[in-house]
Amino acid sequence: MFTVGRRVRFSVAAAAVLVASACGGSRDAEVQSYAVVNDGNTLLFQVNTCNEASTEVSIVESENAVVVTARTDPSLSCGGDNCSDQRPKDLSEPLGDRLVVDRDDNEILRSDF
């Protein structure tokens, strides 16, 4: 037999599990733009993740391009897409004339922040 206190605790725990399932798990994050810093040896990416500490940016470099991917693991609040974070990535050599491409959209990113 449940008492009122146990029912309330059970309901709160069940709601937390439902929220965690809806928001949990990693997801792709939108890379909005980039800036070239450190004499071209580092790219600073603007990622649409709204303060998600788990946001990770990875790059694959080739002779002609730098391809970028961003992933995040949203918190229970599900983060948001109405603000962005900056994430730096060091290059093996300066960017030079290479294009910077978002792997998810296969689009060339703009360098304007």
C-alpha cells in the first residue's frame, strides 16, 4: 500500500526518467561559422549548443579541406539552440586556402564571427 509521500516520490522519479529519455543521448550540433586564430593554426568554431558542456568538435584534414563535425550530449534541460558556444580545434598545419566544410550538411562554412 502506497502512502501519499511514496506516490509523490514515485511520480517525481518517473517524470525524471521520462525527461532523461527524451533529452538524453548524443546528437549532432549545428556548426554555424568559424574564425581563424593563432596564425592560422587554430580554428574557433561557433556551435549552436547553448552552454552544453559536453559539446565536442572533431575535424578531419585533407589537402583541400577541413571537415568538421560537432556532437553534444544534452543535459536534462535539453539545452537549447538559441545561443552558441565557441570550441577551438588545432590544425596539423595552417588553414591556408583550404575550405572548411560542415560534414553533416556538406556545406562550406562562413568565417564571420
